[in-house]
Amino acid sequence: MKRIAALSALALLGAALTANAPPAGATDISLESRTYMPVRGTKGADTHALLYEYLNFSAEDLALPGLYLRASGWGRTDLADETYGKKTNGDLQYAYLGWRAPLLNAEARVGRISLTAGVARHEVFDGALLGTDLPYGFDATVFGGVPTETDVGGRSSDTLYGGRLSQGQAGLYRLGASYLKEKNDGEVSREEVGADVFVAPVPLVSVTGSSLYNSIAKQWARHDYRLSVGPFVQALRIAATWSSTDYRYYFQSPVHPAFIPEDPDADEKLQKIGGELSVDVGMGFTLAGQYTSYTYDVAGAANAFSADLGWAGSGFTAGGGYRKVHGDEAENQYQEFRAHASAPVGPLGVSLSGQYLKFAEAIDGEDTALTAALDLSYPASPALEFSASVEYGKNPEYSREVKGLLTVLWRYDASMKNGGTK
Amino acid sequence: MTRSAMTALAAALLLGTLGFLAACAGPKSTALAHPERIEGLPICTSCHDAASAATNHDAQWMRSHGAIAVRDRRTCETCHKGSSCADCHAGRQEEIKPSDKRPSRFDASTPHRGDYLTQHRADGRLDPASCFPCHGRKNTGRCATCHK
């Protein structure tokens, strides 16, 4: 309750600052409202009609140069049968007050913060963040607070803190080291040290990647690296990827039971090696291909191949793709076919898409799944857009499934006047 | 001196050192916002030199952008608002699939398009690490319907 009160106070402070802000022209304010109404009916089951409202707000240079307030959240209510075990639901995704110094990108944020930096991946916490550029190409970020993710069992005595220090030269290289520690109910549930790298030794060649070390188990948990070459003539780009994941040390303290190994002594490791190619073949056509080899210590091996062809021109798009997964385990093998097309029809944007899945091993007696979707959108103005989608499905879960979605998008975005964000 | 006091002292020293270095440094920071508004998926090298190739939003971008994002907390904010990231990288309990929020964005390879309820059984076994960042410690409301 204290944290909700603190966040509410933060929002009120922002509102007060907005009210006292200098005249328009100094403060950039943007507000976006998205209303979704999905409806789903399945043969012989419940009918779900939900109303979602997503709100995003930002005010830049609020009262003082460099001071800003940003917030985003959503709420939902059921209009028919109960969904996901709750008649209503909602989430404050982020809401923070920040200040950016005139030099060095030095920055401070306080409130509910969403952060990706080094081993911190999409971390959401109620707390504070400090960051700045430093001499000789250094950059530092420190953060701390109460995580939102482990609220199962309460958030009392939950903490999360860490930081990242990096050094580099724009366009040439950047090397980072990061640390994160998280406590749940006062007990250390997660402690990670990470290294991340970007190196572009010669033009059009770059290596990016990261390694994660589980400090509790004192073992490497994951390495993930990518070598990219290009784009060359015809926008040809090639990439090679490698990742190694040790399940025992990577999936530490999961909330989701699917990640808890059935046999904790089975030390499963996955080595993933892949290659990707994409090329602009001209006349609006783009071709992309991907191959991945999966090698497991326990489960055997698998490989996946995919190819996609796309086309775009004068508001029209079309494309299709194929993916095949093959391997030692029949339950993992499937083929996927995809196709889509979109076109302007009068004032409407119309798009059609379809997906067909063929599984090597039947699931609940069915070895195929089919989905077809139609989407219509109508931009009433640059700030207001309506869209409607309908999707038909036949799959192992449902012999017939029909879903509909109505969307209203409205935005007021004064910050667009100088380029800015989207 | 207790351990917590030493930790606080070390943190204060670190922050003080960083602050001192920041105060002494020259203004060589990168721009916080792109100076021009960009429509669609940008190919950075169409205006910038080859050093910008890694951030081209091409057919490989959906698989490569994660490694770029971890390098700097501001990388994505140069052009995107936080809500843009949150559309796919869901917070605690997202209920709408990214592909439902952007049904006509076929170019964005929005995850979980079509019958992913069935497809995720195979994909989750193939590489559960790809699911973990969004569904490992949070955003498990829908998962809990079946995974008790």
C-alpha cells in the first residue's frame, strides 16, 4: 500500500508540475489511448468479451529543462464470462519522474522503472536509477528498488539492485560489465554477473553478445553471441549465431513452474548454432532464411529451417514463409506455412493472413492447426484510428474458435514536432 | 563497522567517484533523440555510415535487437517510448498477445501470431531460454491456466 501511495503521490506531483508548467512550446506532452475489445467464443465453452484501456503519458521539459514524467499502464474489465480467473485486472507498466542533466546524458529516475542494461533484462521495479556518461568513453548505470515480479507471496523484504559499467567508442566497440542481485522475502534468490560486447573491427562486420554468470551457483549460465556481416550489394546481410545455455544455472528462481526441471539432477545444456541470411532482391522483394541447430546434453538434437519471401510497394504488401523443425524428439517436430497480404481499399487498410501447422505427432488426436485472420483499419485522422479484426481457428485445443478484436487508437503527441519518439 | 554500513560506504564512494568524473568530463555524449522523425522501419545505413549497420531494422532485426538494447539504457529511447518496448516485452501480467496489438505488422514478426497456444509446446521444449525473459519470473497469468 505504501508503494501504491508513493506512486500515486508521484503521479500527483507530475500533474501539479504539468499544471504549473511553462506555456506550450517549452513542455512537450504526449498522451496515447488505446482501447481494445477482444471477443472470443469457442464451441461448447465460455464466451469472453473484454474491455482493455492502455494509457501512455509523457511530459518532457516539465517545469524545468530536463525534467520529465513518463507513465504507462492498462486496465481490463470483463463484459461477459470471467477471464483468466479475474473479472478485472490491470498493471502499471512504468511511472517515473526523471531529470536529465545538460551534459553527459547524466540522468536520474525515481518511481516504477522498466530497465534493460546488461544482465538486467526487462526488469521492472519501484525504486531509483542513476546513470551518466563518463570520461574516456565510460558509461555507468546503477539502480535499486523493490521488484514487481515476485509479488507472489507478498513484496515485503523483496529487493533488487545492480549496475552496469561500460567503456567504448561509438561505432567501433563497447564492452560492458554488469551485476544484479535480487532478494525474495529477504533471501537471495538471484545473483548474476554479466559481460556484454559490441565490436565492429572493420566496416560492416560486427560481433554482439553477452555472457551471464550465476554467482549463487558460481557457474556460467548462458552465452549468446552473434556475428553480423553486411549489408553489401542488394542489402545482403549474413549472420552467424551461437548460444549455450545451462538450464540448471540459467533458470534460477523461476516463478513459472514450466521452467522448473522435472528431474533437478538432469543437467540439461543446450548448444545452439545458427545462420541467417537476408537480401533485398529488388522490385520490392525481400528474401530471408534461417537455420538453427540444437544440441542437447540429455534430449538429443534438433534443427530448424525457415525461409520467408516478402514484397512491399505503394501501400501494398504480401509475403509467405515456411518453417520446419526436425529432430530426435517427434513431439518437437512440425512444419509451419504462413501467408499474408495487405492493401488499401478506399479509406480502409485491409489485411489477410493465414497460418497452417502440421505436427509430426498428434496433440489430443489432432495433428494440424489452421488460423485465418482478416483485419480492417480506418484512419479517421492522424490522431484517431479504428480497426477491427476477426480470426478463425481450428486446432488441437478447439474444433472451432472464432475471435474478434475492436481497437480504437487515439494520440495527442506534441513531442512529434521535433522528430522525437514514437 | 557492520557489513551494511560498509556496503553503503562503498556505494557512496562509487557514486562520488562517478560524479567527480562526470563533472570533469567533456560534453561528448551521444544525442538523446533522433533529430528527425522516422517513419516505418529504418535502414540506418541509408543515411549514416557503415558504423550504423548493426541498428538497421531489417529482416534480422527482431532476432538481433536484444544484444543492442542491453548495451545502453537509452539505445531504444532514442526513437521509441517505453510503451513501445512494453507492447512485446510484457511486464507482470500482460494478457494481449503482441500480434493482436499489431495485427497488420507482418514485417515486425510480432511473436505468438496464429495458433501459438499449440505451437509453444514444441518451441518451449526446443529452447525454453527464449521464453524465460518474458515468462520466467513474471507475466505468468495466462501460463498458470495450464501450468499449475
